[in-house]
Amino acid sequence: MILNMKFDRAFFKDAMLLALLIPLGPGLSSWFSPAQTSYTESYPVKAGSTSAASGGRLGYPNVHASGRLTIKSCCGLSTNDIMFTIGNQDFSSKFFGVVVDTFSFQWDTGNNTEYSMLFNNKFDPSSPSYHDKTVEISVTEVGPANSVNLYFLVEVVGIAAVTIATITGTTILVLLRRRKHEPSRPPAHFYCKNGDA
């Protein structure tokens, strides 16, 4: 009985500690910061073609994007080059020219909520650069000062739901265990003294 009670208390204490620590993950600090998100993706770009990547994951205007391209040639070739352009929904754009190996960039979306990154592999067929390539992008977007990280908000709501369910389930389990191991009491007996009615 004592062993079971100790187990119940330890189990309940661990569950409560877990419930308290889960929301204290690294994402909590971003609650008070501008909305921010990062992503990494790869795009194959065949010789003589153009591929495009879409940005604007936060869905806010006035987002600052900073990123890095890594270009890799296929088939043992090593020119590792691509023509790179970035542009907004309002058709404002910037052509960075031919970038080689790795290239870092900065971009402000202004009043636009989305932007596009274009990878142009339309080199002259006689050029040593005319072959298939892969472009890997790593981008971080930071929203305006008054923005809220909606992805983190959804995460917090999910964690809260799991925490409540954990505490509720643990409480029920502890109560059931205590009831199960509680010794049953024999029925009370009443004795009559001689001469009593």
C-alpha cells in the first residue's frame, strides 16, 4: 500500500513537472519577438530551364528575408552557377546576375506578402555551364515589429491541450490506483448486552 502511494505520488509529480516544462521550450522567447520562420528547400534546375521558389511564409507585408543559395552542378561538373532574380508581387525585382557556389542575399517585401526567387539555367548550349543543377535555399523571414508568430501560437494551443489531457488523465489514474489498493473495511457489528432489548 505504501509502495503504491509512493509510486502514485512520483508519477503525478513527474506529470506535473512535464506539464510545466513543455511550454518553456525555445519557442517561448519568440512569443515576444517579431514573427519569424526559417526553411530550407532544394530545387532541381534542368539545363535551358528556369525554376522558381515562393517566399512569404509568414503572410505579413514588410517582411525582411535573408537567405543563402548553394548551387551544385550535376554529372561531375563543377561550374556551380545559376542566374538569380528575386521579385515581389508588385513586379519590383532585383537581378543578382550569375552567382557561383554559394550566395547570400537580403530582401524586403515592402507592402507585399509574397515574393518569388527565380533560378535561371538558360545558358548558351555551347557554354560549359549548360547542364543540370540543383539549387538549395536556406531562408529566414522576420516580420514587422507588431507581428505575431501564428505558427508558434498554434503550437502553444496544441501543447496546452496535451498538457490539460495529461494532467486530467494522470489525476484519474492516481485516484483509480488509490481506490483499487484501499483495503476494504468489514461491516460494523453491533452487540447487545444481556438485558438489552
